Amino acid sequence: MFVNTLAPQSHPHQNQPTKLIIQLLIELYQIVITIRNITINNGIGSPHTNPVTLEDLMPHVHDKTVPGKVRAPYPGEIPGH
């Protein structure tokens, strides 16, 4: 549970509020990643985000010739389709 760490600290080098905020941000990030994987991931690999277009691509192909180096596959590039 959360402990009130916003009271003045007895030791000036103890930075408990910052540690608490960082811990909360890490936990929130892990929750967001979990939700993202549940909604986007089809169970084969993991999605990649194109850093230029900001698209979450699943399935995806790594292609050095496109901006961001990740793109959606062409129809003939998906095995079994």
C-alpha cells in the first residue's frame, strides 16, 4: 500500500517521494504494455511500432528501405495466406 512519504525526511539524501513516483510510473508502464499486448498481439510474436509513422504493426516486416524500418507485410509475405 502507499505510505505517506511526502513528510520531510530526516536524512537529506533520502529521496523517497521520487522513488515512489518512479515505482508508480514503472508499474503503470507495465500495465499499459500488458493491455497493449492483449489487444494487439495475435499470439505470434509481438507488435513493433514504426517510429516514423507511430503505427503498431502486427504482423510486421523489418524493411530497411522504408522510413522507420518496419512496415506491414504485403499479402504474399505472410506464410500460409
